[in-house]
Amino acid sequence: MKTTVELADDLFNRARAHAAKEGTSLRALVERGLHGVLDADEKSVRFQLRDASVGGRGLRTELQGADWHRIREAVYEGRGG
């Protein structure tokens, strides 16, 4: 497919010189670059946070509706906090 791509003058000149140094065409250089970017995206593994939830029955009944200060007190009860 034929298309037009606008490049900054400096980038175009650098790419053209690089292609000439490698003995290839600017088209081949652009295609190689695009393949590299697209292949890298396909191979990248997205981070997935492991499930670190714990068993339990949720918030204790006496703390439902409590403010953070009360919940914090309950967390540290008997632990010197």
C-alpha cells in the first residue's frame, strides 16, 4: 500500500542517511522499525496484580459504619498501638 508520512526534517535526514549507510531503502528502514515496535507490543506481558485477598467474613459487625479512627483503634487493640 502506498501512503504519505510527514516526518520532521531532521528525522527524515537521519533516517535517509542511515538507510544509505546500510545499503537499504528508506521504505525498508521504516517497515523494519514498524515491525519492531509492533512485534515488541505483541510480546510484552501486561502486569497483573496477583490476588492477595484473604479469607474472612468482611468487616466486623461492631465496626460497620465506624470512622477510620475507630477502625484503626480496633486494628491495634492489644498490640501497644
